[in-house]
Amino acid sequence: MLEVKDLVVTYGGITALHGISLKLQKGQIVSIVGANGAGKSTTINSISGMVSPKSGKILLDNESLITKPRKIVNRGVVQVPEGRRIFPSISVYENLILGAYRIKSKKQTEKSLEKVYSWFPILKERGNQGGGTLSGGEQQMLAIGRALMSEPKILLLDEPSLGLAPLIVLEIFELLQKLNNEGLTILLVEQNARKALSISDYAYVMETGRIVAEGEGRLIMDDPVVKRAYLGGTE
């Protein structure tokens, strides 16, 4: 479904990605884990069109996906950015409606909204509140809900657990599993390697712009080298 081949990204004279390759099949949760600065966000930003690669390929259904971000969204690949980036001065409802800009049918937009409300009931309760009045966890739900309003084929998530309390992190990851169980394909970039690997069908471990390990999520989680480097020991 989505394939990255030999992707190289540079910032000035610094190489951020050294020819990485990865795949995401329909219906999977695939994670990219690694320490801060490993190149995880650069990878996902390249896929969403926010960063232009120096070389390599990004393919969706065997067709190039290297184009403008708006066209990438129109092809069904939507990113939830790190830090959420909701619009704090407008209502929760208005934030969600902005996510449906590519849907032309009012009826379909209303259907998408009801679906989002079924996944995130708290957003319906808070519909008239300003986005900036929500808690961190609620803002993350709003950011995910806004992305889902466009009815994506693939949801890209960049550090969804960042800055959230452990109980909220657990709730967010449970929601991601529920969305996946309902058919959504997810590419997850996450510094919380243990949580990410626990829900992933497949995972890639990144270090200084290179993929240093890959495999099924739970098998990677049991790898002693990965445990020592990214999971805080071998226990």
C-alpha cells in the first residue's frame, strides 16, 4: 500500500535520513521507534509532504506520493502532527469541520462527524468549547478526530503520547487499536517504544537516520538489543 524506498533527506549539509526503506500494508499498524533525533519525524514529514527528499521514492499503491501536502491528503494520507496543533481560538466543532475540507458532500461530512463523535464522545460534549480550553489528552483526541474527518486511507501519527499522563496515553493507544480494528491503516512514530511495539503488526527501529532493526512488533520488543537500547533494560 505505502512504500518508502531508499529515502535520503538532507537539511543543509546534514543528512537526516540515509537511504531508508519501509513498507506499510493495508490494515496494519506499523511503528517507527527510536531515540529523540533518530529521524522518525523526518520520515513521517517526508511522507506527508512537509519535507522534500533529496532522493528516493515514496509510493502509494505503486504511484509516486512525492507531491504537495494538499494532494497527499486528497489521496487519503493524513498526518496528525507532533504537538497536536489544533486551533485554540475556535470551537471543537469548528476544528473538526476544518478537517473535512476535502469532502464535498454535506451529508458525508455529517456522517463523518457522527463517526468521530462515536469514537470520541468527549468531543461531542465539548463541541462548543474553544479548542484551547481542552486538556492535553482531549486536544490529542481532537487532533486525531480532525484528521479522521477527511476519511483517510492511512493515518500518520507523530508522537501522539508526547506530554500526556500515563492513563491518557493508555486511552489514546486503546483508541488507535479500536480504529485499526475498524479498518484504518496506521503509521505511528513514537518515542514511547514499549507502547508502540505492543500494538504494532510490524516495526522499524531507527538510529541516526538509519533503520537498525525491523520485524513484528512483539518480536522486536523481545529483542535483547532493542530492550537495552530503547526499552530501559532487559526486564
